Amino acid sequence: MKRLEYKKAEAFVFRLWQREVSGDKISAKETETLEKWKIHVEKELDKNQINESKERTLAALEPYFTQPVITDHQIGFKKYIYRAAAVILLLLSLGGIFTYYNFFKPDVYIAESVNRKVYLADGSSVTLFPGAELTVEKSFPAETRIVALKGDAIFSVAKSKIHPFVVEADGFSTKVLGTVFKISQSGNDKAVDLYEGKVAVSSEGVPVYFLKPQQKWTNFGISGTAAVLSVAAVKNSAKKTSALLSLSFNDVSLKEVVEVLQKSHQINIRYPQEVAGKKITADFTGGSSDENIEALAFILGLKVEKEGPIYTLK
């Protein structure tokens, strides 16, 4: 159903009120329109907000319905009151709908098959990649500028020293005061690439990481994992190289820890299979492959033997 503009809908409602008060019948077409509207909005209505709106308005109208009726026209007056009350209830229902859509319902921006640029009220801009979805509350921008993101997007955030900008993504959040960065979400893989300024990236169970330009935060697709990489462009090439700056695990199986260390250091690690499921909680900060494997062996109570790029834990 095509959504009515607010002014048109308002005029339609008051027209119905006039029909009720005068005693005229509501036409079949008007009844059909009301039914279509009801079906259209019921899926998304916030019933708590609408009920609160009804209660507040009815409370304000209560004196008009509780005055004693003492005239000779008692029956006619009651009939008028009942009709007015019925139409007021209709107005409250539709008014709640209009209030919800105009003042409460978040704005949702979706990039279908191509990139979509979204300009926010604070001057920030967001480039959504295909399939991405950005949700912005009606209260934006508030004391803290908060948006929610599904999928991938590049943010260019308007600078503000007193109003942080927070992107709530799937399982992690990125907080900034003004910067340019990219958030990537593909399945369990999460990443934040910083181009300008500074950002703080937080994820449950691991430390908050503060990124500098040309650094990347990632979880390597493993829950409870967080790493910061230094990213540099390869000369005369579109490729980029990365170096591990810090790495944290919180209750992650040894098997997954080894996978991350092997990928990060381009090495091979062998270990007893009976400890593959052992949970590891540890921080590896700026260490070389030798230092990180020694630290892992110490946690497991094992010794390390090295032969070229192959490390064996015994």
C-alpha cells in the first residue's frame, strides 16, 4: 500500500470525524482504505508507545466525558459524546501510528545492488556497500552519536570533541570523535580499517584497541579474538602487506589460537592433539614468532623445538 503523506492522512481522519458527528455513513472506499492502512502498519508498530500516547490523551480528555448531563437534551448529548469518543479513539490509533512513523521509527538505509551514500544530520557521511544496512534513530545526533550497521561501509565522521560517534556492528563497536574508517563484516570475520584520525574498537572479552592511521583491527573470524595489524601498501602494486602489532585471546581453543598464529607469522606449529580443545586466554603484544610461541608453550606447560619455520610443542 502506498504510504499517505502526514497532511493527507490528517485531513482524511478529520473527514471521518465529521462523518461520525453528523451521523453520515463512512463510505465503503473509506472503510477499505482504513483496513489497508491497518494491515500495512501492524507489522511495524511499537504498541507500547502507541498505548502510552492513547493513555496520555485520554487522561487529558477525561473531564469532558465526566461532566454531569442535566439538560433536557440528555439523550442527544450522550449520543453525540459516544460518537465523538469513537472518533477520538480512531484518531488516537492513527495519531499513534503517525507519531511512531514521524518521531520514533528509526530511519533504515539499505544498499541493494550498488553502493549507496548516506548523509547524516551531523554532517557525517556513510558509503554503504551492496547488501549493507544502516539504522539511525530519530534522536540522532544526540549526546553520543550512535548508529547500527549490518554489512560493510566506509564512514567519514564529522569532527566533534564532545559528541562521540559510535557504530554498533555485529558483536563489536567502533567509537570515534571524527575520522575516516571502514567496517567489514563477512560471516564471523569482522574488521575495522582506519584511514584518518583515531578510533577505539571494542569487542566482548578482549581489550579495547586504539587504532592509528594505516592500522587494522580484526578478529580473524574467531569469537573472543582481537588483533591489530599495521597495513602498508606494496610499492608499484595494488597489494598490501600487514604486520602483527598485538593479539589477544579470551577463552579460545588451542586449535584456533594456533591457526591465527600460523597465519599471522607464516609458520607451522605442531602440538599434541589431546590439548587441541584446551581454552587459552592470553595477550601477545608486539612479539616475534619465537617470543609468541615460547609464551604459548609456557601457558601449556610444554617445551618448544624449532626447525626452520616449524615449531613443535612437546
